[in-house]
Amino acid sequence: MQILYQDEHLVAVAKPSGMFVHRSDADRSVESVVVQTLRDQLKQHVYPVHRLDRATSGLLLLARSRSAAAASGHMFSERRVQKTYSALVRGYALPQGQIDTPLISSRGREKPASHPWAEPQHAMTGYRTLQQFEIPIALGEHTTTRCSLVEVHPETGRYHQIRRHFNYVSHPVIGDTSHGDGRHNRLYRDHFEAERLMLAAVRLEFRHPVTGTPCDIRCPPEPSFTTVMGQLDSFRVLTSAV
């Protein structure tokens, strides 16, 4: 694993798109997962303190002891961590916005509406648009195809929150096979080699849960993300001045 930060309590790595954080019932055949790979690399147990979807790449923080994991878990649950993601979404997103839509948790998705777990939970996602693109490829009734690169700040941490929220406002993340637009996914795969979910965790800002020192850890998107963005660059129509 590419290590972005480490001390005696914490370690931050760059998780590749397509890699599970830990073994999952979703695919028991997978052998390479972040926790085991990093454990073998560091020769010690590690404990993930937040989640990244398998399809999402980028910055993942883990603890190197149970006590550091507990302190870090409290830090995340109390929303004392500022998380930043980069996402390529369908259409022209607003210059900035807040998506305030409750979401059902992962464990409540298969439960009847009367079950307590099926009760939607508060979920908030802030964003600002960095770039907009207009591609001269017709799709459906439209003569061109539009998309936006957005900087995303999820204030809560619900299941597939960013993906579900942007789909809710009709700007699904490109490459999202669960909540996205299949026609657009195929277009970007065929013309721009977008074989992945175009969502990357790029920054974590927090006060160290053990030492109290400020931490600002960054993770540039991996080549499978930046290659797509490089191909889109000639179609850019807007760049944020912020």
C-alpha cells in the first residue's frame, strides 16, 4: 500500500479503486484487501476507523492500536473530521450547494418500512463545482454531453452517501453502476476509458485524536481518475475561480 502518513498511532494509505477495505460477504473470493495487505506490510494489526466503498479510491485512515482506533472512531462519529472528495458527475452542477436528504442505512435497506433500521437518517453533503465540460457527443435527445467536476464535503457518513445524494439531485457520479446512469457510464467508458467509479477521497483534516496536533493529509486521485480528466480537458467550458 502507498503510505501517505504514519506515526505510532495512525497510518493513512491510498486505497486503489476496486479494492475492499476488509473481507466482505459481497465477494468472498477476493484475496487482496487493504487491512490484510497493510498488516503484512507493517507486520502489525491495523484497524480501519472509517469506510470507503470498494469502487472509491483514495485516502483511508487506519489505527495501529485498539485504543487509537477507539479515539479515532469517536472523532469520526462526532464529525470532527473534514472529508474532501473529488467526483465527476453528469450534467452541469450548480456552482455550490447542500444536499440535505435523509438516507436509509445499509442494514435497513432490506427491512420492512416498519422496522427501526428502515427509518431514514439525517444526511448532509456540501459541494462546489470546480469545472464543467461539454462534449460534442450526442446522447439521447441531446446533441452534446455535459459533466462537472465537483469538490464534495460529506458532513455525515451514510452508506453510499455521496453517490446516492448526487443521484437524488439528478447528477449521478460517472461510473456508478448502482445509483448512476447506464447510458452515460457506457459513453465515458467507450470514449474516455472510464472503467471505474469517478469518485476519489482526496483529503482529511482533523486534530490528532491522541496527540491533539492538527493533521492535513492529502491524496491525489490515482491515474485511472486523472487519465479520464486529462482526456476531458479540451472540452472544459468553466473553471472555478475559487
